[in-house]
Amino acid sequence: MKRRSLLQGATAITAAATLGTPLAALAQQTVTLKFHTFMAPMSAVWLTMHKAWMEKVEKESGGRIKFEAYPAMQLGGQPPQLYDQARDGVVDIVWVLPGWTAGRFPRVEVFELPFMMNNAEATSKAYWEYFQTQCPDEFKETHPIALHVHGPGMFHSASKPIRSVADLRGMKVRGPTRLVTKMLGSVGATPVGMPLPQIPDSLSKGTIDACVIPWEVVPSVKVHELCKHHSEFDNTAGALYTSAFIMTMNKPKYESLAPDLKKVIDANSGAATSAWLGKVQQANDVPGRKAAVDRGNTIYQFTAAQRQEFIKLSSNIDEEWVADMDKRGFKGAQLLSSARALIAKHGKG
């Protein structure tokens, strides 16, 4: 009798274990996500932002979310194609500039207007809230994780110093997006639109005379080696420009995650993550600037009067953007007013 009870118990335990195995496996299911972007593997963005974010997600998921990380477009394609790679499921997560596909995501371009921001953390918070309240369908083809901007953009020139608006006349200057190239044209430069990875070759060959980028990305594209002169604005009164970024995920892939893994992604998404990315990126301006100083390059800071001249010449970009939004069926003035109010609101913190 006793032996029979033991056998029955053992049989029950075996059956329970057998039936429970698929459930346990499901509960502990792991997923590997492909993260793809254009940034170089030794860039500050990749090391301090992308890798740090992935490591945090892996840790908080207990190792059940893992990443295959691909910087420098290692999975192929061109940088402007990254958003579509995420949309189409070629990869799972990308980090890219929406502005590289001109006019496709028009409402978030507002943050790239001249002299809109002076603090990347605050403006990134504003960017996320603006997206949530003013254009929640802007990136409807994917699942947005974070939206942010970089620190103040400025001029870097190969041989000729830029110390005034007049110095820009006749200079071929690289700009990252539609609005930034329009701004460059408004202040007298000959704008040349191109993604970041093309800058070193273009400077070396003389295709461009100068470029506008923030300090943090200077070392990763060797601009401090290719450019002898740098011209910046006093950050406290507003940056010449910034660029808007998105980290976004393939929507079906996100929806396929187990509920607890979705929570991990959600906990590393949204306003706080957007603000963190902006803060870290602007903090990297310090070592980026130091690289130029250590090389003995010249750094010029525009005066308050010169700033006003830049603002005056580029003011028409705001008006043109509002008119463009109106033509598209959006309320341009309301969008611009909202973005400015949100930047001011989050800047108070």
C-alpha cells in the first residue's frame, strides 16, 4: 500500500512536471532584439546612450531580453532608411533622425527651428510631451520608445574661420535636416544636406567647407582633425539649432512580447528616458569640445549683437514652417506656440 502510494505520488509529480514544462518555458521565454543605427561603435552616443540603455533593459529583464547590437549601419542600407527598417521588421529597434526623410514627419520638425532650445534635457521632455499631446499619430507605423534632441549645434570649418554672418557667404556648409539646411541658406551659406557619416569624406575632398554639428559628435567623425576653426553661441540664450531623434521599435515585435517584458520596455521608454538621452548627449559636449581645444584649434564665440543678426536673418524659417503646416492641414501657429511653451515649462525645472 505504501509502495503504491509512493508510485502514485511519483507518477503525479512526473505528470505535473511534464505538463508544467511548457508553461514554465513560456514564463521564462527569452527574446533577442536587433538594435540598428548609424553611429560609430566608438562614438559617445553609442557607448554612453545606446549601449547603456540596452544594458539597463537586459538587467531589468533578468536577462530575458537580449540585444544584438549593430552600429555603423552594419546590417546594411542607408541611414535615412532606418525608420523603415524598424517599421518593416528588418530590425527590431532603431535610433535615427526623423528629419532625414524630409517632410515625412513634419510636425516634430518644430524643435529644429533656429534658436528654439538651449538645454537638451528640458527640450527632450518637451518633445515627448508635444508628441503625446499634439501629434500622437506622427510615428504610428512603429512603437516609439524615446524622443530627444542633442546639445547646441554650431559651426566647424576646415580652413576659414566663421566670425560673422558675412563669413558664411559662398561657403558650402553641411546641414542634417530640411529645416537646418533652410536656416543655413537664410544666413548666406550654400547648404548641403547629408547624413553624419558622410561628413569626414566630404570635408577631406572639399565637397563641403564646413558643417554644423554639436560638440559631442566631433571626435567620432574626426571633425576636430579635419576642421581648424569652430564657432559657437552662448548656450544660455538659445542654440543655433538642434536635431530631433527617435528611438523606436517594430510594432508587431513589441506586441509579441510577454506582458512582463513589455513592462520592462515601457519602464525604459517615455518622458524620463527621453530626458535622460538628451541630458547624456549634451553632457558629452564637454569632452567633444576638449578634443578641439587639446588640438589647438581656434574657438570663436559670437557676440550678443551677432546672435541677433543670425536670429533676424533666420526668423523667416519660423513663418515658412507655420505656413507649410497650415497647407498640410495642421494648425502651424498652434504647434509652434505649444512647442515653445513646453520648452519653457520643462526648462523651469
